[in-house]
Amino acid sequence: MKRFVVYDAATGRVLRSGTCQDDDLAMQASQATGEAVMEITAECIRVAEVDLDAVRGALYAKIDAAAEEVRARFVTSGSAQAMIYLKKEDEARAVVWGQSKPTPFLNAEAAATGMTVADLATLVITKADAWAAKAAQIEALRRAAKAHVAQADNIAAMHAAAQVDWAEIEA
């Protein structure tokens, strides 16, 4: 079952809300009369009234989750993996800059892949720099969408603001 709210697409005025079968969500609104429908969570509704702050929070969570899905196209998800990526980058930059410091992650990976530590350091930096550019694009889209949702004063504007075109982030 899905919870939904139907609103006037032009004014953002909430018309009705309810629950429906998963496959029936799109059929809840009559596009002939300018209605639009949006899936919501249970905490978005208070006594026949849509809680716009809860909708805003749910949209923030959706934006964050979508951004994480886009990030996962480029890097392995997980906080421990992120720490390893940062450590490898730190080690790689030290190698390239000629600094004398331990490089246990690069040494282990170089041994596992048959690469030299120097070649691996160059590869790690190249990938880290490419990722930084992608991450900045993703973060800019994520923050802009959340800012627009925060500024929206009705459910239609919030819903529109939360629609992020992630297609510009190419793999």
C-alpha cells in the first residue's frame, strides 16, 4: 500500500489524501482537472491535513537517498570504505610529493594487483580527482534541491523542487 496526496498542480492546494495499491498511485489524480499526485509517508498527514514540514523532511530524505544512489555509481558505498579511500589518497599524494611516510594501503594493493606503488599512487590520485569533481556536482544538485524545497510554500512547489535531474552526472 502507498500513501498519497492529490493537489492542484497550479496552486499547490491539497485536494485529498489516502492510501492505494502500489500500482494505482498514478491513477489517484485526474490530470484532466489539473491534479497531481505525490507519494508520502504516514507522518506527513495530521487529521485530514498535510503537514508540510513533514513533507519537506520526507523530500529531503528522498533527495539525500537519490544523491547516495548517484554517488554509488562512482564509489563503493559505506563509511568504512570512504575512510579507506581517503587514507589511500593521502598515502598516494605523499608518494607523489616525495614524502617519507608509511603506505600500508598502497603497499597491500600494489602487491595484490602487481602494480608498482608509484603507478598505483598516480592511479589513485587520478581517480580521487575525478571523483572529487563528480562529488562536487552531486553535492551542488543535492543542496540546491533541498534549498528549493525549503523555500517552497506549498506542496506543489515542494514536489517540483525535489525533482532533481541527476542525468547530468555522467558515469
